[in-house]
Amino acid sequence: MPRDLDIETDPLQVRLDFHRESVVLHEYGEGAAKSRLVSAMDVAHALASELDLDSGLLPVEALWFVKTAGGTRVAVWRAPQLWTLRLRVEYGQRARRFRLPMPGLVFVCPSAGQAPSVFAARERPRSSDEPLFHCPTFNVFRDGRICPGTHVFPRDSARIPEEFFKSHFSPTGDSRGRSRQHPEDLLALWTELHGQQEYPLDDLLPALRLADALRVGS
């Protein structure tokens, strides 16, 4: 500060130096200075403690809400049930309809119109460490992200599960490793399950934890 300003002295109390691989905290008081290494995450948490955060109204059956550098994500649960799916084997041909039992499903819905992800679960998850499994459907990448194709998904995360099953599924793309009994032929699994009432949970193949699913693509 300029020396000629008629203001009260404002002594320096704390200084943070951010280096490439470390953060150093300098504390000044009573004529002495102390320096120590601190965690950048602890600094972030200390600053964030002054912020008020509001998730807004969450959709029905919301499991989890996170905010990452890429935006917010909401995990939405759908209990085991029968779904009607349409599979278009070749372009221009009439879609083949299936009535399939599906296990419980966890849809991870990002903000800003990004493609959602979907995973299967043996039961409704109750913690972020719960295991999730590969969703036994087409139109899903290996990491769980949904391939939207020409289908436009809504921004409303509560509508995404139903919109997913309204879309046309296609056998193109990598659909291996979605079934223990039919690891190389997902269509064989669909044909076998068509008309049945319950999904065989022992057929599911593990993918990741819920905590990891919430950060897919972030």
C-alpha cells in the first residue's frame, strides 16, 4: 500500500504459495513466521465451507448427487421390471420387439446434455462402494456410457430411463462381456429371456463401483 494513504495498517496474517507439486502455508503473527506444507484439497475444502450449495429438486428414485469439474451428475434408480425393447438388426428393416426382464438399473445422468450412463445392480445401492454390473443391453459402451445414436435424450434426468428403452437398439458396436452364459452373443441372451419374468442375477458381469460410475467421462 502507498505510505501516504491515511488508512490503518492491515498486517499480513496468512499467505499461500502454490507450487507445481506442493502448497506452502505461511502464517505470520507476533513477530514470527511459520511455514508448513498443506494439502491443496484441504485448502479447497476450507474455502468451500463458506459456500452454500443447493442440489435443487431431485428426481424420484434419485440415489446420489455429485458435483465434479465437468458439472453435476445424478444417479437414478429403476427397480427390476419388464421392459419392451426394439432391436433394428439392419437399417431399413422393421425393428424386432422383445419383452425382457431387466435387473435393477442405475442411470448416471450428467448435466449440459451429455450422454448418460447405465449399469445393472443386484439390489438398490445403499453406499458409494456398492458394486455395479454391465448393463445387458445393446447401445452401451464398455465403460457404461449410452450411445444415443439419433435419439435425443431429455435434460430431465427423471425421464432418461424410460427414454433409453424407447430408443431403437442396434447390434452394431461392442456388446461382448455382458452375460456369463452368452459372453459373445448378447442377442442369444435376449432371445432366451424374451417372455420371461425375472432376470437371472447370477448372469451379471461386474463393472465398477457406484463412486466410479458417477465420474465416468468426467
